[in-house]
Amino acid sequence: MCPETASVSVSYYVGTLGTHTEIKRVAEERVTLPCHHQLGLPEKDTLDIEWLLTDNEGNQKVVITYSSHHVYSNLTEEQKGRVAFASNFLAGDASLQIEPLKPSDEGRYTCKVKNSGRYVWSHVTLKVLVRPSKPKCELEGELTEGSDLTLQCESASGTKPIVYDWQRVREKEGEDEHLPPRSRIDYNNPGRVLLQNLTMSSSGLYQCTAGNEAGKESCVVRVTVQHVQSIGMIAGAVTGMVAGALLTFLLVWLLIRRKDKERYEEEERPNEIREDAEAPKARLVKPSSSSSGSRSSRSGSSSTRSTANSASRSQRTLSTEAAPQPGLATHAYSLVGPAGRGSEPKKVHHATLTKAEPHPA
């Protein structure tokens, strides 16, 4: 968007103060501050030109001068390369040119020309205008039917005052460019517009334009009003999905717990001890000094038990054979030495046994 050219007002009056001019220009443009004279033509050697700047805070400084056939400048780092004489100052045009303009160039400039004791003064008041920065469009409120919505628009920088204007952008044939009927502008903050009682027809594209003397900038924002029923259906669907996910998680957790419990019971079952079970008997083992002694002791015990068993069988056999038969006088075998039930049998020798000879009846 091309910036609008600021108007230039020039006022003249005759007197010792010279000519007064007021100029407004937009930043980043070029400006020429006028200063004309005819005093240098007869005697160029005595010509002196001086430009002074008084800023908005009242501080005065020399910008550029011509004296004794030399040009002297007292430019700051910000002014170097941008401020210079616009034309042939020796021929009568001592105008000052600034390009590109910056807000710091704003102030009151004074051109003083002296030659042969005569003076010419020119005063120029320069005002630098700054175009509004691109505004930021925002929405505040709910985008549902029946709700209120606020459109907010503001530029961060720019020469005051800045004027804001909201309107709808026509996207289809027949659409209205005006704001909805129930719209209110906040005059204390012109960048705010309240849209009351939204309807489906309130949906569309809205544009905010911020403008001042230097130019205009704009931004757009889309408004999409949602039906209340649609919002309820979406909320219900979301709630159902969340509940289903929680139920699935609970079932999986219960299944895992059950499997862990079964596995734990299977591992603990072999280790269970019945309360009515008989405690295991302790087996005492007599310690031995060596394995050979243990084996000898076991061998001796086995031999003793074998001898005792043989003696017992022999005693039962002899008792059977010694049973008395009718008509015969028999003498029974007898064991020499005491032999009682429950006592350990002793080894039987043949010398202790006597056999009775049968006698005829």
C-alpha cells in the first residue's frame, strides 16, 4: 500500500525573522528543506551559510556550514550519508536534503545566510510521520451460538492518533460488508468491537484497518460460529472414547492380576505344610573318625544279626524235631545257657548240643 503524501503548509511574512515553513513527511522518504538567497552573487568570498537544528527537547546544534570556500559538517553517526546541501548553494539555493527520513530528524531547522553584512533567515519545522505497524487481530470469547465475541486490533507503533476500522470481507457474492447488526464499538478503545448474540450468519472473515496521516496497515481474522448441538455431540463422543479406554485398561489390569495370582498359587502349593501331618523323624548318625571305621562297624553289625537269625531258625527246627512221638522215648535237643525271649540270641556251637538215642518201646 502506497503511503499518502503529507500536505505541506508554507507561510511567509516579511521581517527580520525571515520565512517560516512547516513540512510533514513520512519516514523513509526524502525531504528538501528550502533556503534561497541572492546575497552571494556580488561577493562570493564573503558568503557564509549555516544550518541549525533544534530538537523537540530544546537542544540546538549545528548541522552543516559553508565558510571560506569550505563545507563543514557536524553530523552524527546517524546523519552521515543522509544529510547534505541539495543544490548549488553558491548560486542562491542553500536548501538542505535528508534521505531517508528517520523519526530522529524531526525538529526545527534554521538556515542563516550572511553576505556583506546582510542576513537572510529561513525557518523550517519538520515533522516525521511514522506509518502504523501491521496490527494484530485477536478474538476474545466463545465461538458458539448466543455467545458474545470481542474483536481486538492494535498497532504496536505509529504516529498518533491511529484510527481503527473493522469491517467484513466479502467472500461470496451477496455477502454484506458491514458488521452484524448487534455490534458495538468501544469508543474508549476504537480497536475493540463487541459482537453480541452470535448466530451462524456471523461467521466470516473480518478485517481491521489501522491508519494515520502516514498511511494504513490491516490484518484479518476468521470467525467460525459453532452450533451448540454439534458441540454437545463432540463432547459426548470424546467422553465415550475416554470411558472406553478406561474400561479396556481396567479389564487388562484385572486379567494380569488374575494370572499373577494363579502363578503365585502354583509356586506356593508344593511348599504348603498340613497341620495334621506327622513331623519327620530325625535320624541320628554317630560321627566316626574315618570312613573305614564306619564301614567296619556296619559290617560287624550285619554279621551279628545274620548269626542271630541262623540260631533262631536252628532252635525252631530242633524244637520241631524234638516233639515227642507216641510209643517212642525221645530226648529233646536243648541249648546250653539261658535263652529268653526278647534277649539277643547267642551263637550256638555243636558241642553244646546232645542228641538222645532212640530206645525201643
